[in-house]
Amino acid sequence: MSPFQITALVFVVAVPALVWMFDRQPHTAHLTKICERGLAAALVLAFLGELVAKVSDGTFNAANALPMQLCDWALFTISAALWWRWRAGFDVAYFWGLAGTAQALFTPAIPSDLPWPRVLGFFLIHAGIVAGVLHLLLTGRFRPEWSRSIVRLFIASEGYVVTALMVNALTGGNYGFLSHKPITRSMLDLFSDTHWLYVLEINLIAWLFFAVLYLPWAIADASRRRHLQ
């Protein structure tokens, strides 16, 4: 692991834990809100900074600079959830952040010759998304619920797949890695080389991860219902 990767993983664990401990103290609600909005603003500014970096190094084009990566969508949804306490944003960001963005911290799909400021930005953006999700969970702001969260997740996720496929076809990009596998090693290397099957496998595995992420809440809800009977 690179120092940037280690720093990002420490950030993911330490920041939500520290804010959680701070949030438990009396009369700190307004300061917690400042922390939440600060993280939301930092994520959006980091995203804009990445665009500026692509413009400056001549790599800004429709194939790689549109906000069409799934982590871009996760960034916007968790930022909105942090800033406005937007429940729908959290419902989607919980699954996208913990199933997708967290994986990017362990298997980053970035070129080996990428300048270090952009490598740092990559890890901080992805760590910030996961930290935002964990913060809202730990402080008891939100939790996923079956009837509401899964419907929103389905609409958002399948909408993303359709949109990314269309954008890839128009731009020649590889948003969501739906056109082809990333150049770096990842779980996607295990998938088919036939494009339609490859996309189907990505979708099915994503939903498997989503189901695993919802399982603890399903078990907790079932246990609560048994105790109420």
C-alpha cells in the first residue's frame, strides 16, 4: 500500500469515530453540523480541483472528465445528505459508498504515472465519501430501510447503468468500467470478456454486495419484531 492509501484508510476510520465521540457531548449539535457541511464542501471542492487538474495537464475531454463515474454520483449524493440531511441521498450513498467507493480504496484504478497531487486527491475523495456515510450511520442520523431505501437504490443504480452506457457509446469513455475492465487489477478481471455478459455480471455482483450491506439491518429488524410479539 502507498502512503496515500494508508492515510485514506486511517481517515475513513478516524474521522467518523472522532466526530461520533464529539457528537455525544451535550450542546454540540451546531458544531457537528458545521463538520458535516465542511466535509460536503471539501468533497465538492476536491472534485472541482480534479477537473482543474485535468484541464491543466491536457487530459480534460468528454471521455474521461464528465461526472459519470459511479463514485462521482456517490460524491454528490453523500455531499447533499451531509449538507441538507437529505435522507434519499443517504439511502443511495450508503450502498454506493460502502459497496463501490470503499473497494476503490483497496484496488485503486489509477495510472502508475499519475502525479502525486492527483493521487492524493483520488484517495481523499474516496475516503471522504466513505467517511461521510459512516458518520451519518454512527451519529444515528440515518439508516437504510427496506421499503424506501431499496426502491431508491434500484432507480438510481439502474438509471446510472443506462446513463453510463449511453455516455460511453457517445464519448468512447469507460465510465463505471462498463465498456471494458480497468487497466489495474481488480475483481472485474474475473468477469466475462463478452460485453453484454460483463455488464450483467457487474450489475448482479453489485446487487449481491447491496444485499450483504442490508443484511445486518434486516436481521436487526426481524429481531425487533420478534421481541414485540
